[in-house]
Amino acid sequence: MYYAVIFTSHRQSDDGYVETSARMLDLAKQQPGFLGIESARGADNVGITVSYWSDLESIKAWKANVEHREAQARGKSEFYSRYKVRICTVVREYEFER
Amino acid sequence: MYYAVIFTSHRQSDDGYVETSARMLDLAKQQPGFLGIESARGADNVGITVSYWSDLESIKAWKANVEHREAQARGKSEFYSRYKVRICTVVREYEFER
């Protein structure tokens, strides 16, 4: 079993966003318990990022990471008009590949 | 507690895709146990759709819906080069709104 963090956001400003989100992606990949990440943002500025983790402790540690906390603060003050975070356990999965 | 279905896909063709996905959105909203849906697709054709459900039975019933099954078949034969489905329980959530 593993965990998914679904981060759904409405972006209102992209000033500095690309650099910050690229840096957070790099940083997340270095965290213990990190399994993977998927991200999409449409032309309407609605974005969904799902990161995958081996355990809840790793999710907590990532949330508390100092550089990540600074990015979260910019997220609230600049980048996003709103967002929602859902922490989930993945109970089943299947896939298709051509 | 409620459930999230994370559908991550790589679209390879959009011929008929907009109509099919709009119809599936309408149809999903009519299903018992449906709670909500969020969707984003970037310029790279990677898309993430997360639908929310009250229980696993409703997710199963939606997967087995006849019209949805036809759309799934087109998904495999036409729209997507690959996709992954993860069924999750949402264990915690929080949100920010300006």
C-alpha cells in the first residue's frame, strides 16, 4: 500500500511560478518516501498535481520541509487563489499501455 | 470517509474526444454516489481527472455502466496511448481560499 497526495489549485499569478514549481519538483524527488509525481494544468489555470509516497511520515516531513514551507507561503500570497489538498491511501490500481 | 479515483492519461488523438469526455462528465454526475470531479490537461497532452465517490460500489457501478464501457473501449482503441487508474480512500483534506 502507498499514499497519494492530490493537490488541486487555481493559479492566479505565474510570476516566478515556473521556477518555484520546478525547484519543488526537484526537491520532492529527493525526499525519503517519494515514489513519483504527475502534474497537469489546463488553459483555464486549474491544475492537479498528484504525488505518491510510501508512508504518512514522509508526507508530513515533506510538508514541513523549510524550503517547501517558503514555497507554500508564496503559494498562498501570490500563486493561488485557492487550492485543496487530499491525502489518500491507494487501495487498487490498474493500467493500460498500447 | 470517501473515495477518489485518479485517472492519469496520455492522449494521442482528440478526434471525437471532446464530445465523448463531455458526455461522460454529464453521465458521471448522474450516477449514485458521485460527489464531484476535477480535471486538467496540459499542452503536453498529459491529463489528470480525479472523481470523488461515496463508496466503492458506486465506483464499480460507474465502471460497468454500458455507455461508459463504450467510451472506455474508444479510450483504448483511439484516445489514449496509455493510462493509469488508482482507486483511493481520502483520509485527510484541507484547503485554502483567498
